[in-house]
Amino acid sequence: MSWKGPIRANAAWFVSAVALASCAPSGKVAGPDVRLPEAFEPSVPASQHSELTSDGRWWDAFRDDQLSALIEEAQKRAPDARTALARLNEAYAIRSYALAAYNPQGALTAQGADQHTKTHYSGVNLSSLGSGSSGSLASLFLPADQTKSYQGGFTASWEVDLFGRRKAARRTARADLLAARFEFEASRLALEANVATSLFQARALAVQLEDAREQARISSELAKIGARKTELGLASGADQDRLDADAASSAAELVRLTALATAARRSLLVLIGRGAEATSSLSITAALGDPPPSPSVTPSEVLFRRPDVREAEQRLRSSIGTLTLDRLALLPTLTLSPGASWSHSEANFISKTSVWTIAASASAPVLDRPRLIGVARLQRAKAEEASVAYELAILNAYRDAENGLNQLEADRARLTQLRIAESKARRAFDSSRKAYDQGLLDLTTLLDAERSWRGARSALTGLKASALIDAVTTVKALGGGWSGTPPKVKG
């Protein structure tokens, strides 16, 4: 018997199936434009440069023990941190599940039965069947009272990887896992930044609350001084009313800031995973430090450090990998299906049977081809979208980093000027207050001096908080932190 005919027919069918699959949509996806300038503009003066860090502990640059303790606590207890970790573990499980589909599949089966039967006969002489040297034949031809049977088997199937489906699936699964890992890093960075921002906001409110207490005290003292002058006929009743109004307004502002400060503590406790504790358990110091010096960094370094950019890159790789798998779905599949079975039965006689088989099957999506082509076209569009998203992530990273660095430098310059303004305004108020106590200055001039000082102090407090928050924002924009200490200049 000749096998050339079937072999030629199968080969022709296989070639035809591959030819049909070659009409699938193209797997080429337009790459993103990743061109960026070599440096940010305007650049930070070299004397103020600090160094980037790679250990992830960006908060050490702020030299703040409470900040470090709160961030480390949030990493362990915060609901956001636990959610991010659960999603990462889910990504590992999904990767294992996706790759397992390309491994050999099979199952063991086993079955046992013990059957008891009672049969009644009438009008039949069964004793004649028992004559002869061979013994009774009734047990051979009549139903048995008890039957035992046992069966077992093993079946398996394995798709022969003719066109690289498993390799493509492995690349796609790896890209998905890396994307999940970078998403996890971005979530942790966002949590750490939120803790720092909330702490600095709470401290700003604590400083404002102290200022409000001082303002209330000064307003109360001025009201008392005005009352004495009014009694002595040295001031008018209208001046006294103005002083009393300022004292009442200061007391109202104190109540408002107290409520805001309590709410800020509660928000911070919830963020770090201690939301049910009393707000008094979190001590907030009424002090704001300076932001660390700006780092020396290039746009290319930012792209490598930003977890959201690297996540977008892996999402693009995953989309291209999925497109490859969708195109490969149009190609034929060859599956090997080995198997073995065994059976044993006991009744009027014992029977044993064992069988093993090996088979191969091939299939090609002929009638399903239009649907698969549509799926591939859809996935190609998604891959193009992922490419644009990657490019947008790069541009956003460049924008955020440059804006953050420039804003941080502007904050440092403004802090210098506002400190001078606050110091001089305080000196002018102290002089005006002494002159008012001695009757050398009218109330309007004193109040103007006080408002000027309070305005300068409030602006300085607000800028200190904003500068620290801008530093945290810059940390996120750079994908991590920096040392906070300019390198030593070699002489």
C-alpha cells in the first residue's frame, strides 16, 4: 500500500492553510517618537546640583525623622500599599495561568463498581446444564449474582509549536508581568508622596494655627490697650470697636484652623493605615523646613526612572505580543494525543483489557477565518493606541520633570525674598507697637503695620509648605528622589 497519496494531500492542505493565513493584517505597529532634548531648560546652576539616588528612599533627602517613620509605616499598613501588592501577586498568577495553556494537558481517570443482582427463574431446568466434566455451565451463561469492575486511564494532548506560539505567549506574559511590577512601583511612589504631602500640609496648618493663636493674643492685648485709652479719653469709641472686631475675627479664625488641623491629622492617619486611632495619637510639629537642593538629571534618566513610562513601554510590548498571537491563530495547529486505558472485571469469569493509543490531529481555521482576522485588526488598532500612549507618557514625563525642577528653583528664590520681607515687616510692627503704647502713633498706622507683617508671615508659611510639596511633586516627576546634598567640589 502506498502512502504517497495521503502525504501529498496533507502537505497540500497544510500549505493551503498557511497561504490563507498569510492574508492576515500586518503585525507592524508604528513606533513612538521618543526624541527628547539632551537637557532641561533652564538648567540648574552646577553649584547647586545634587545627586540622584537609586535606593528608593527619596525621603531621606528631607532629613525628617517623622516623615521617614510615617512612610515606612504606610508601606506596611496602608490599604493602598496592600492593594498594590495584591495586584502584583495577581499578575504573577495570571502569568502562570497564561503560560500553562501551552503545556501538555492530560488527566488520570479511575472508576470502580461492585454490582449485586438477584434473578428468579421458573419453568427452566438448570441442573441439566451442570452435567459433564467441565462443571456447571450455569455460571457461564446465566447472569452473575455479583459483578466487580475496575477501569483506569490516562489521556494527554500537546500542541506542537510549529510557528512559535509558546514563545510569543511567553514574551507577552513577561511584558504583562513587568507592566504590573512598574504599576506596583508607581503606586508605592504615589503613596509615599501622598504621605509626605499630607504631613507637610498638616504642618503648615499647625504653623498657621500657632500664628492664629498669636494673632488672637495680640488682638486681645490691643483691644485692652484701646479700652484703657478710651477710658482716659485718648482714643475714640470707633477705634475701640475696630479693635474689638479684630479680636473677634481672630478668635473665629482660630476656631476654623483648629478644625482644619484636626481633619488633616485624620486624613494622614487614614492614609498610613491608622484611621481608627484618635487624632491626638499623631503629633504634628509646627515647623516647616527647606526643600532639598535640585538634582542634576537629564531627560533620558527620567525616562529610565519613571515607573509609569516603563509601564507604558511594557503595555506596548504586551499589545504587540497579543497581536502576534492573534495572527498566529490563523495558522494551522498540530496536536498529539497519546493515551492509555486499563479495565478489569470479575463476574462468572475474569476479564482484563489494556489499550494504548497515540494520535495526531491537525486543524486550520477556515470558516472561522473572518472572525479571527477581525480580532487581529482590532488588536492592531489597540497596539497603535498603546504606541501613542507610550509616546504621550514620555512627553508627560519630560514636561513634569522640567516644570518640577523649574518650580523648585523658583520656590527657593522666592523663599529668600519672603524671609527678608517677613523679617522687616516684623521689625516694623514691633516698632509701631511700641510707638502706639507711648501714644506716638495712631491705631490705623499700627493696624496697617500688623497686617503687613501678618501678610508677609502667612505668605512665607504658605510658600514653605508649597516648596516642600513641590519638592515631593518633583520626586514623582523624576520617578524617585535624590540625595539632597550637593556633591563636594574638588579644588
